[in-house]
Amino acid sequence: MKKAILVLFALFVGFPLIGQTLNKYKYVVIPKRFDFVKKDDQYFTSTLTRHLFKQKGFEVFYDDEILPESYIKDPCKGLQVSVDNLSGLLTTRMVISLKNCYKEQVFVSQEGKSKEKNYKKAYHEAIKQAFQSVEFLSYTYEEPKKEELKVVVDEKAPDVTTPVTIVEDNGPFEEIEVQPKSETGKKDIVKVTKSDNNTTSKTKFAFNGDVLYAQTIDGGYQLVNSTPKIVAKIFKTSDKNSFLIDSDLYKGLLKKVENKWFVEVVENGKVVKAQVKIKF
């Protein structure tokens, strides 16, 4: 069946796939034994094919050789060579075909023919004649051009050169002094929730000031309050003192500074920092 297809292909094409170029391929790999012979390199068929491709400038290897690291890293620079025997009763006919790294056929030669009765002479004459199709392409390896990285500027994106304001927030509460209203004249200390524009609510950042307990999960920990309720998850980074924090309300960075844990998030274009109490 395979031979029939190749015969039909050769009849309709009559010449190599001239529209194809082989210049982007650097290597060719040749079988040490073609399908139509019974021994490795019988009648020097593999040696001859190797010699022909090498003469045209390809880097050539047998399929049982150790391939160079550059080829292993980029196998799509190579081609697999096949020499197919389409011989009839009185005529030896050969076709050379090349397949890429995806096993796709990228080139088929014209038929090489010989009426020699000696196998070695017939195979050599037919292979050389078929190889004329490769010679016709005037092969020269061309190193692929590296694509330039194009940077698309989003005019709506924020200006990253603008300095970021860091707002310190060491907890959800601040203590303020209130003038006495009682007759004793003593000052009372009360706690109130911050409400200025530089901070967010106590719940959002410091989890109401609750102590959170870290429970191991894949890639990090889940933080649980005393309810118990999972309020956030933290994930490991390359820095052992830093985690990525993810809660229903915000995402940010959790960092350890002087044995204290602080969460940092961007809020309204500003980096807000709040202390979080965690027990590991």
C-alpha cells in the first residue's frame, strides 16, 4: 500500500516538492538499515546517502549515533531520511523522502531509476538520481531569526513610575485621649475604629484583631480564627518569611518583620500595612 501511494505521488508530481524549502533544517538522520535491505548498510546504501547529504552541507547522523545536545534541545531542526524502494521486475526505482519532527512529510524526491542487474550498482545509481531533487533546491542552512519582543503600552494602565505611599497600620484600633466630662477630672482612654481614607475597616485587614491559627495545607497554611472559621489562606514563596495571602476580602503579601507578621495590600493606589496575629 505504501509503495502504491508513493508511486502515484511520483507520477503526479514528476519532480520534487519545489515549493518546499529545506533551509530551516540543520540536521538529517539516516537509518543504518533501510527497509529494502536485510543488513545494516548493506550495499553501502546508508553510507552513500550520508555522503550525499553531507556534501550538500547538512549535519548528518546515523540513527544509532549519539546526537548532539543542540539537536536534542531543538529536534525540529532535524529531518528523518527515508529511501523507499519502488522497484519493478526489470527496473530499480528509488524515492527519497524527508519527515520533520512531527512525522510530517516535507519533501519527496523524483524517482531515481536504474536498469543495472547488480544490486549495489543499481541502488547507487537510483539513489544518486533521486538525490538530484535535493541538489536542485540549492540547500543553505538559515538560522531562524529571533522575534523581537513588542511592548504594547496600555494608556489606561497606572503610571508605575509614580511613588507608592506606604501607610503604617499596626492593628485595627488606635487609642485616643478623650477629655474628661466627669467631675473627677480624670482622662478616660477609649478605643475607636479608624475611619480615615488611608486605612480600611478592622475586619478587612487585621481580622478584628483576633489571633489566627495556621493549619497546614498543600503549598502553605489556612488561617483559622477562634470560631473556628477559615478566614484566609497563605501560600509559600521563595522567601521563608513571606507568604501570599488570599481571603474573601483581599489578596496581598504577608511578611515577617522582627517576629511580627504584617499584611501588605494595595488599596486605592496605596500600599496599606497592617499587623496580623498568627500562631503557627
